Amino acid sequence: MERKIGFTLAEVLITLAIIGVVAAMTIPTLISKYDKKQTVTKLQKATSTISQAFQMASAYQGEPSTWTFVAESGQGSLDLLEKYLFPYLRTSKVCDPEDNSKCFSTNVYRLDGETVQNTIDNKWASFVLADGTSVATRNEEYIDGSVNLPYKHQISFRIDVNGINPPNRAGRDIFCFDMTVYDRYGRTFANSTAIIPCFGGVSAREEFTNTDGHCASDKTSHGLGCGALIRLDGWKISDDYPW
């Protein structure tokens, strides 16, 4: 009589249990690595897309320092976008500055978990790129109090790589960028046709990762410098990044 070789039910169950334990240990890590890579990829794409729009606008409509610039006004920011940048950007939605909530989360979280309500108020203009990335911009003007004259024009950006979906948290899906187009001496900068991360001039890594740093590893800060840390690390999310 031929003897049949197989597995007992107990052996099958034990094997399945082992596979389940291994999966439970490895799948979250794999998902986290994938999410980090996707975040960096989307962030790079958004910054490149916006910078290219600035370069095109600069080539055809003059340097940004010559553009019509109305500070601290959502409508002024929207007018600048419509006149100079939107002709070179593919957008799926543009929002009225009086209601940015359909394009960008108006309540966001700092890296340390503190809620910042009405962050994107009516001084901001917002839109959604064709790939679903949300962008908010604000024209800012810095005044020299001694002479009451502007000494710097800056366009601030907030980029949310997964749109209005959660977690809406600085350093996780929301990143801070800006572009200085004019200073007190009338100079334009080398980055005047490219947006750079907030705190992008900081080169000492510990100024980001230390407690209360711009992108603190222990999540004790605002997190507005996390985009700069990603760039400093070669456009990747390192092991000590506050994910």
C-alpha cells in the first residue's frame, strides 16, 4: 500500500501563524518606506513644477521683482498667480481666498501636534495641481520701521502632498517653501525663479534635528524646516527624521 506524505492540520496552522507573525512585523515597515518615498517624490515634483512656472513667467513677463505685488491679501496673491503663474501650471481647482477650505486644509498641525487653526486664512490664495497636490501662497512684505518702506517681498508657499486629506501635519504631508524676489537694495536673488524650503539657508544638520530645532527628531518644534532637512539629506527621509 502506497504511503501518502502530507502535513497535519496542526502543522499547517503553525506555519500560517508564523507567516502571520512575520507579515505583522514586516508589512508596516514596508508601508512606511513606501509612504516616505511617495512623499519625497511628490514634494520634488511639486517644487519642480512651480519653479518651472516661475522660470517660464520670468522669461516671458520679466523678473519677479518687476511683477505687480500686493502684500497680505489673498486676492492680491490670487491675482499674481492668475497673471504670472497659472498660464504655465496645470491646475484642477482654484479657490476663492475667502474660502480656501476646498483646496487646502485651513486647520493644520505643527510637528509637535499642536493645532494651528485658520492657518490658511483669507490672506492666502490656494489651488490644486493636476496630480492632487494642494498649494497655498501668500504675498508677504517686510517693512523697515525706521523709514516705513518695504525692504523685502517674499512669496510664501505651503505644499500639501496629499491634498486636503489628513494628517495635515507639518513635516508629514505639509511643507513650507518660499521665494524672496526683492530686498531693501532692490536685488533679486539667485533663487528668484525657484522656490526653496523654509530655513533652506541652514547647513548645520543639528539645527534641524535637535530638540526645538526646525525639524526636531523628537517632534518638539513647529516642523516648518522639514522640507529643508529632506533636501539637505539628498532628497530622502533619513532614519532620524520625525516621521
